[in-house]
Amino acid sequence: MQFFHSGQVLPLDRNNVDTDQIIPKQFLTSVDRDGFAEALFFDWRYHDDGSENTDFILNHPDYQRASILLTQENFGCGSSREHAPWALQQWGFEVIIAPSFADIFFNNCVNNNMLPITLPKKTINDLFALTANITSVQLDIDLANQMIHCGGFAPIAFDIDPEVKRRLLSGLDFIGQTEQHASAIHEFEQRYHEKFPWLNPF
Amino acid sequence: MTNSQISKSHISKTYFPKTLYEKIWEHHCIQQLGHGTDLVYIDRHLVHEVTSPQAFAGLRQKNRRVHAPSKTFATMDHNVSTRSREIDAIGEVSEKQLMALTNNCHDNQIQLFDLKHEDQGIVHVVGPEQGLTLPGMTIVCGDSHTSTHGAFGALAFGIGTSEVEHVLATQTLQQQPSKTMRIHVSGPVSKSVSAKDIALHMIQKLGTAGGTGYVIEFCGPGISALTMEGRMTLCNMGIEMGARAALVAPDETTFKYLKGKDHAPKGQHWEQAVTFWKTLKSDEDAVFDQEIQVDGKQIKPHVTWGTSPEQVIAIDEPIPDPASEANLIKQQAMENALKYMGLEAGQKLSDVPVDIVFIGSCTNGRIEDFRAAADQVRGKQVAQGVTAIAVPGSGRVKRQAEIEGLDQIFIQAGFEWREPGCSMCLAMNDDRLEPGQRCAATSNRNFEGRQGRGGRTHLVSPQMAAAAAVHGRFTHVA
């Protein structure tokens, strides 16, 4: 079977993880779209003196190949910085599972072909319980059928907005897609500026 | 795409009665794309240096041009010094980013308020004060606090860099409608309570994720009594409730504020615009997905104690005990916050000394904010051991404050009077807290490290921040 993604889970048992934590501001001075893997969770990963915080799970040797982030409510709240999904993806995450996500962060993930999965709190807690006992929990994410497969356990069904699903499965160039509506945009602009002449800057 | 495929939540053109949000959406819907997604027209695109360089680079790679440069305005704000107007003042890396914006604006004929421009400032201060923000518009910016512009009855929201590129290329976004929430605030609100306190009170009630998936409309006597500056503060903090956008219906206060602004309509267009703007309100029998009532009389001055804006109390309340929280994850978050903030349950914030006071930001960096703060410090001195900075939100705010002599009130009290910029709100520049420093801040986020690694942020109104500067600790304001 062709899965959207298969990989190891890294549990981060915190709620309200904000984008300032995901990537602190000192890394936002870049004009590039890459080079953010080292910046991911920087303040939690490194001590004030620059040494590694070995207590933080991202530094644990058993999780260096993890690609599915399991976390708690309101993940990605705060700043709209797309550097946050860039940093997560460049470190290796392709899927994030949480009870809820902040809106802008969710859209930013989808625009980078990362899959944010929302599951009920009870299911999330069951997954956390599983990862507490086993470090190498592997999941197979079947996006087409909206199922998560986890070894010998019962598969977990998940809901997803059909448009988000379509986008992730098709990997479309959205600007290119919108450009196909160029004449509709042009006609709209003409109508619109006649109706609201004070908005016409031309 | 056939009509039968449109989901129930989708706003169809025959739907009646309508909320303000639904009206604005309809005016901007170019085409339905299927799966409940619409192609939505964007009236105004605001751009700053941090979230745009990768978007312009994307355009170049694909050989695309900016669709409507005259609807796009740019400013430098996040990554700038507030001590100097030199582009290299805080180092080469920042200079490179600021130069990228300069070049991108020049190459694409986009108006830029750069560091040498007298109207430079924070993107969400500059837009409204020049009349670039008008009722009924759709406004986007690669910045979460774009919700600010909703104060004018505009649908305004933050977007990521991929979407910035999409808007630059097409002046549209592919969007799905949000759910609707109405928050009614009864009046009267006490004179010692500011818009910031109303916002913090709501975040306490709703939580930082309470508005997720919603566009919130604020209404009621407690809201209509607010000035435009107050409404901007409130809508600005809408994102801290998780809301997609926040709205206040335009009224006479809005029209009076806008009349004569540089980019506001003039003459016959003004009359036409006002006639239209008066239709921009939710129909009386419009149905919202959620309704919340807030008793304005119950709201007091607030201070955050933790590392999330929802960890907030009234100034006379003790810091809550994590043991009293039933939700174990929230309990753990409270314990983490107390440890990070160097505080204990049961403590009163009026007993806690502050090191730094920061007045400014897109939340509270407007002229009215500096007037309110100046009232607290007039003829007084900043307490010993406290460093206080006042950072105007824009060149216009700064000049107006100087005309009114507010700068002298701050300077004589011992404040530093700075140049416009985002400054210590996010510490992307050289204004930041040292580890362990405690700050009374008029900004919007008290996240761990937000104002500098190890820095401890307490969010307050300008009045409360200024009073904390004078007293050296948090205190009631009269």
C-alpha cells in the first residue's frame, strides 16, 4: 500500500506550543527559505551556554529519525511566521498530530505539503500512553482513506477537510491554479471598481 | 463544482439574513472553487521585511509579476533599530533583509515606508492612520496581528509567506469561510479599564484557542464607546483568542476618524463610501455559530502572570494555584509558567517589582496610548532600578506626541523616547530583555522568550505599564 507518510512518532506533551518556541525570532532575519533545521525549538534544545539540553526529547538519540510529531492542544499558536513549518519540515517532520491547531499555522503546513492531523483528546492521550512505553512507535498514515495504522493496534480513523486532503494528495501549484482563473479575476476587478469607485487606485 | 456540492457552512449568495462577515465575504467572492473554497479578492496587501523576501524570491523563480502594486504597501518595522534610522544599525544580517525589501519594492513599484521616510512605522499603525484601511475591505499581511484592521469593519487576517506570494501574484486567496462568533459587551465599562483590559478579560474567559476557526464580531455599548484606537487594540488581541479575524461594525466614530485621511475617499466618493459603509453591519436576525455575553461593569484592569495571554488575572487577584486546575495538561502548563516567571501561587502581582517597562507595539503604540501613559507619569519619576522605554508606533504618532509635548513628559520622568518600530514586542532587534528581567509590556504576547531568552513578560495596558514604571511594581490605576 502507498501511504502518504510512514515514520516514527516523537511525543511533545505540551499545549499552546507557540511559533516563537518552534523557531525563535533571531532566526527570522534570513531572506532564505531553508537552513532552519538547527533553529527548531532552539530555546528548549540548547542551554544558555549553547550546550545541548539532553533532557529535551528532540536531542534524544532514539528520536533522531522521527518524522511524526505528536503534541497537545493549540499547536502553532502566535506569530504567522511560515518559518515554523519550514523548521519542522527541515528537521524531518512531515506529519503533526494534535487535538487542535492554530489556524494560520495549519494553513502554512498545508501550503508546505505537511499533514496536520486533528484527533480527539482521548485518542491523543492513548497515543501518548503508547509512546510512554515504547520509544519506537511507528505509524503509517493513509491519507486517501483517512486512517492511521499502528502495528498490531486497531487503526485510527481521522477527519480531514476534503479540500485540504485534495491539496495534499495532488501537491498542486496553487498560484498556477488561481492563474487559470485570470479572466474571472479581471472581470471581477472591473465590476468591483465600478461598484466601489473609491477603491480604484488606477 | 455544482451547488449541491457546497457544504452547509458555505455562504451562498441567496443566504439571508447575514452577518457583517458574510456580507464582506460576498462582496469579495470572485468564484467558487469547490469543496467549500472560494477565490476571494484582496483589497489591500501590507508587507514587511520579515515574511516577504521568500515570497518575492518565489515570484522571481517562476517569472511572475506583482498583480496590483498600487494595492500593496510596505514598511520596515520588525527588524529595525529604534535608536537609529540607519539601515545597518543592528548588523549586517538585518541590513540584508531590509535591503531585500527595498529592492523588492523598487523592482515591483510598491510604495515603501523605509527608515528614512517620515511616515515609517509598524505596519498595523501605518495602515489605519493613513486611511489605507477602510470599512468593508479585505486586508492581509504576513503578520498575525493583521486582525487589528478589523476595528474598521474590514475583514483582515494574517497569512503565511506562501500566501503572501499568492496575493502578490494574483491579488486573491483561496479561502474557506470561518465560523462566526459574536461577543456582546454591555456598558458602561469603568473609566480605569482600557481596551487592553477588555481584551485580556476576554482571553481569560475564552482561552487562547477559544476563537480558533471563528471570525469574532465585537458589539454592544462597551464596544461602541471605544475610540478607534481602543477598537484596534481589541481587534489586535483577537488573534490571541485564536480567532481568524476580529470585527467591529463601522459607525460614526469610524467615519469621523477616517474623514480627511490621506487615502480615504474624497468629495463625492466620500459620500458614496459612507452610504455603503452604513450597510456594513450584521442584520438584526443574523445567526452566529456562537454568542457570548460579557458584563462590561465586571471588567477590571488586568495583568498576565504566566507565559500565555490566557494566564491573566485582575490586578487585585492572587496568582492562581495550579493544584486547583482539574485539567492535568493545563496544570502542568501553569506550573511551568510559574517556574519560568519566578512567581508563586497566591502571590499578588502588586507585590512584584519590575525591571523594564515597554510602551509601544501594534497593540498599544498609538497616540491615545501615549496620552494615557503620559497621564500616569506627568510630573513623576521612573522608580529607581527601572528602565522605561516609550516607542511610538509610527512617525506620525511620534510627531503628534511631540506636538502635544508628551515626549517631554516621558523624557523628564526618565523614559527613553525612541524611534518607531516593533521594538521589544518581539525582540527581533536590539531591544530585548536579559534572562530573568521582568517587564511590564503593552504588547501582545507573553510567551517564553518572546521579549528575549529568559525574559519575563507581563502584558498590561499603557496606563498600567506607565504606573508600574513610576511605582516600580504593578499597581491599580485611577
